[in-house]
Amino acid sequence: MTTALRVALAGLGTVGGGVIRVLETNRELIARRAGRPIEIVAVSARDRTKDRGVDVSGYEWLDDTTALARCDADVVVELVGGADGPALALARATLGAGKGFVTANKAMLAHHGAELAEMAEAARVPLKFEAAVAGGIPVIKGLREGMAANAVSRVYGILNGTCNFILSKMESEGRDFGDVLAEAQALGFAESDPSFDIDGVDAAHKLSILSTIAFGTRPAFADVAIGGIRNVTAADVAEAEALGYRVRLVGMAQADASGVFQRVHAHLVPHAHPLAHVTGSTNAVVAEGNFVGRLLFQGAGAGDGPTASAVVADLIDIARGEAGPPYAMPVAALAEVAPAAAGAQRGRAYLRFAVADRVGVLAEIAAAMRDAGVSIESLIQRAVPVEGTALVVIVTHEAPDAHIEAALERLRGSQSLAGEPLWMHILD
Amino acid sequence: MTTALRVALAGLGTVGGGVIRVLETNRELIARRAGRPIEIVAVSARDRTKDRGVDVSGYEWLDDTTALARCDADVVVELVGGADGPALALARATLGAGKGFVTANKAMLAHHGAELAEMAEAARVPLKFEAAVAGGIPVIKGLREGMAANAVSRVYGILNGTCNFILSKMESEGRDFGDVLAEAQALGFAESDPSFDIDGVDAAHKLSILSTIAFGTRPAFADVAIGGIRNVTAADVAEAEALGYRVRLVGMAQADASGVFQRVHAHLVPHAHPLAHVTGSTNAVVAEGNFVGRLLFQGAGAGDGPTASAVVADLIDIARGEAGPPYAMPVAALAEVAPAAAGAQRGRAYLRFAVADRVGVLAEIAAAMRDAGVSIESLIQRAVPVEGTALVVIVTHEAPDAHIEAALERLRGSQSLAGEPLWMHILD
């Protein structure tokens, strides 16, 4: 057996501890598969004295995280997190020093991926990030390599486990958003400040990474239209179910002649679609290629074991010498593609209005739809237990998003509406 | 851009034509992703004059397939088929000549995989076979690389599209096996001699390949216990549905302290399991790792586009220089593991008996179960429209397969039974 791959590890939180456990537990098997042992040589974290359930006394300890870039390792693994700050400083220092870099940091990649990939190419060292998207699911590899023969038209999926946990709990227990969120926070499934997850930013980071690899286009996180699940109610989930759908937060990227369109938004997913059966904190990604058709990748999207599994898979690829350009092709070969206009996207829509229960409300909504050129497929009005209000749910025929937007604009400020309408896209 | 990867193609059937179409249609994208162009330089097939819908006039034509091994190519793609004969001769000649080899030939790999992998290692050239299992789904890559950090306990799935097409049609239309098979043959979804598919041999070839990569053990096709779907009736599908299950032909390999167990058999899959929602000719593979948990890979298991997509993905890996040992580790490092005894496997069983409708039949069956130590979870007896017969369906509690076998043995030759009982395993 040849020389070991020497690894430095920055960040000893749950995933960092998981990486140590994977490398210890499966040591012999990993060495057989990688063709050489993989050894941690140095670590860095905020608190040296904390009990992490793993023994780190055998590794060199560096108080200064950035100093890992100069230690005696072949690869640095970054599990510190944050788009900038120490993580970015470490990435730049490591690649600048000509060492390989493995990260689970989707925020940093969304904002600085192209720069880091260019540094890796210039230094001819690997930059890998399987763990940054969908945890343990090898979807970066699936797109970068498994689907490499295909022009990809769409890549989409359930990319945030916290949102899916909340939505499927709302669905199975008929409870409201705030209630389930509070429980998820108490159980540790949601952060005390949950906005990164529930407002769609985390999913958008991941989507922009998938998009780059799927389409061979430059990273364009700033172009992702981002929405979350904060305004989805128990009533919406129930209405969706009655119509044959489940509510999911879907990150969707599609490429056509008009450009690349990226959006994270609450969607109605038909029961017959595999994403409708993805429950709890599971993630799933669908990609559609011009020869392979539709592929589905599903598994655990977070957690120390699954995320560490993806980090170590990257290390094994590096140990084997099977790691090429991070985005499947050199950054210079990535196409500069304009973002497609959101308004030009076409689809069916779910619109929910809380309305005053009085004469003429329905006529007003119906007229706004008609005047914006939106054709109604079905409409349900229900009395709700709040005095004097009713719920109106509309499913539209396929229309450009701009027309839906115009219809909602016509109704803005109307005395008939109690609160903001909710718009969800319907996945076809 | 550097030198092209030069490819010779043996076999110009639907998949061979598909490979040419993929390389032509996505030429520019593939060159960007592979870092160099991929060019077909020579082809060989049985009939030079046949119209294949693709132009092969620009390639060198060799009447002798084996001669491709000596032509001016870096890699030979074999799409001839058959475990031995011309395909095997070509594989040996190609690897012997120090050229890379890509194949979709599961039968050849099941029987000669270890020998060919050793030749590839000795010559330090790639041997790749993504298309041999589950068509376009990158499951070889998913196991070999994506899950490489994990000890895998089970790998299983729907590996034969013809069987799944028949079973899901029986399910949705309430029709009987023979009837649906005849339609599938007329539509070209099943061969005129369908036994390779419906008796489980094709799925067993694929399972033995997955098994080797998942567990790091030597290929052991001879150890696969093989069953098919020929004896599954419309009544079985209906009873399964009533019990909350769907019938699927599942290839299942599991590894534990007692060894590796491989079986292809009709299973009852609970509605809550993702495999229950896999319909038509779609394939799906589940793998369970000790850190990543359960991963699911799903997509088209056959067809010219998907299969060609997998073949070209292998060529792109080779063009990138990202192709290591075929079975993830050198053949010498694969463990020699004894096959686990079939009788020691434990699980719940579905047993269906066609019985004479007379006094004492149920007592006889129940006594056979009791005497073999099999505990009954539920039992249904139904009259059937055939004069004087009834259907008895038993779901057992978990028991060793040897006990079920013993119970059926006790009933063998009984005057109470009309025809062979059917035994299906229940997926947990």
C-alpha cells in the first residue's frame, strides 16, 4: 500500500466529529477502496477542551484555523461554515498553498465558487464539495459524472430538510406552520433563527451549485428567485391534498433558449410524482437529460453520518486520483448565460386568498384574473371559523408568471382581501 | 483542447446507434465536460448494409469484431452481448492489447468479471460497465464512489424493466401474467423467448455486479438464488394490494457476519417503501450504508438513450483520466466471503395455496405451519370461480426461510392442494 493521504480538518462540530468517526470505523475498508490509507494529521476548532465524543489527542492541534493551509497535509477539509470569514480565508490559503480542499460549505460556494475553482485549477489541485448539496446523496457526482453525456434541461428537488420536515408534519398532523416550527426548534431540527432554512436561502445556495454543474454555466446565485414556506397554512396543505397534491419547497433550475431560470418556491407536487412521497428531513433531486430521461437521487440531506459520508467520499476520490475540474469543466469553459425572465416562465398556479365574506368579493377576484388574462381551472370558496371571513382557492390553467403577477397586482390593496394572497407553483 | 479520445464500437444495435447519436448530438458539450473530444474511429457489426438511422460511413468498418482490439483506438466499446463468444473474445483481445474497455454486458461480467478486471489492472487500462446495471442510472458510480466511505449492509432493487412493466400492468389493469406478457411481447417490451427476464436471470447478473462493488467481495454469480414472476397471478397481486403491498421482482444482496446472501425473488413491497411506487419499465436501486443510511437511485433501466448515456459517461470518465479499478479496489483486495445459507435468512412470507374446497384442508395447512414452527400473522380463504377450489393466502410472522421451506415440504403431494404453492418474501 502506498503513502497515506494526509488530511487536515477545520471545524469539529457534529460533521467534523462524524468525519473522524467514519475514518476510524471504516478505516480498513476505506484504505482498500481508496488504494491507500486516509489519515487525519491536524485539526483546528474554536475550543480545544470541549468533549466531542471522539479522541483528537493524536492529531496536531492548531489554534489558528488558517494555519492548517501550511501544515503537513495533502488536503484540508473545511467544516467551519459561513460564506466569508475564516472559511473563505482558509480556502484561499489552502488552494494558494497548492493543497486540495474539500468543503461542505454551500454558502461560500454560492458566493465564491468560481474564484475558488479557478484557484484550484491554477494550482492543479482538487476542490470538492459533495457534502455541500443534499448531504449524503451523491448528486454532485451524479450530475458531474453520471449524467455527463446529457444536455440537462431541468434539475430540481427538495434541498432543505428542515422545510420538508415541517411541511410533512403539517400534512400528517394537520397542524399549522408556527406550531410545527416551534416543535422542530425544540427537537433541534430547526435553528433558533430559522430564516435561512424556512425562507429558502439555504436551498438557493444548493440550487445554484447544482445549476452550474448541470448546465455548464457560470455560478449565478444572485439570479435565484427565492421564496420560503412561512406563509403556508394548514388550510393550504389540506386544500392541496384535496386537489391531489402535496406542498413541498422545491428548488428548480431550468435551461432553455431564453437562458437559465433558477427559483426556490413552495410548489404543489402531484401525488404521482416521486417528490410527493419524500417525507421528513429526506432530500431528493431530480435531473432530466436529453438521453437518460429523468433520474432521481434520494436520501438523507443532513446529519453528521450522511454529511461525513459525502466528505469522505470526496477524500477517497482524491486518494484514488479521480478528481478533475470542480464544476466538471474549467471555469473558463463555463458559459455566460443570461438569467431567463421570471415573468416569462409558464405554469399552473395555486392562489389562496383570505377574503371578507361579503357580496362581490368573488366577482372582484374573478375579474382581476380575467383582466390579467389568467384562465381559472378550478375555484373553491370555503367559510372559515374566523367571523366574517372566507377562503378562496384558485387553480389556474397554464399561464405566464407575469400574468399571475398582474392579477395579484390588480387586487393589491383591495378592501375585499384580508392579508396577503399566497401563490404556489404547480410542478408538472 | 488536447488529443481526442479515440473509440472503437462493436455492435450497432439500438444501444450502439444510441451511442453514436449521443456523441453527435451533444458533441460540443461532451468535449467541454471531458476536457477533450470523444471520436468514434472504427465500428463493427454483423450486417454492413443495414439502415440504422445513423451515418456510419465516416468510420473504419471491420468485419471481424475482434480486430477492433488492434485498430487505432484508445478504448473499445462492446455492445454485442452474450456471456461468451465474440464479446468475451473481444474483451480479452482488447485488454490484452492494453486498450480500455467499456461494456454494457452484464452476462459476461457476471461470469468473467474477475478475470477481465485482473487483465485491466495488469495492463493499467480502464474497464468500465455503468450501462450493465440499471441502464441510465449511475448506480455503479453511486456505489463505487458515492458510497465509498460506507460499509454497505444491503443493496437491493428493481433491476429488470420487463418484469416491472408486467407486474405494474397486472396491478393497474387487474390482468393475468400470461395475458400481459403476450402484450409486452407484441409491443417489443419483452423478448420472444422471455425466460431470461421473467425467470430472474438478467436481474441476477446485475445483482452479482452490484454485490461485488457494494461489499468489496469477489464476484459470485453462482451463489445467487434465482426466482422469477411466472407463477404470480392476478389474484396474488390483488391480495397483496388488499394487504397493503405491491408485488415487485427484487434483487437483494446482504452482507453480515454469516456471509453474503444474494437472491432474486418476487417480493411484497409495503406501500410506504419507495420501490412500491416504481412502475413501468423504470429501475430503482436502494443501498444502505453504515453512515449515509438509505440511498435511492431511480430512472430508466433500459432503452437506447439511457443505456447509451451510461456508456458515454464511462467514456467521459476515461477521457478525464478519472477511472480507477473496475470494482473500486484491485481484484486481489476483494474478500473471499462464503455465501450465507438461504435457510438461515429470516423474514416474513406470503404463501398462496390453491386448494380443494373440502373439509380439513385448512387444518392440514395450519398443522403443517405449526409443525414447522411457522407462526401465522394473517390468513385469508376465498372461494374462486373455478368449481370446487379455493384460495388460501397466509402472511407469516418473521421466521427463518428453512422453516417456511419445511412447512411447504410437509404439504408436498397433499391431495388438498391444486398446483404448486407460491412463496413471496416480504420486504421490510
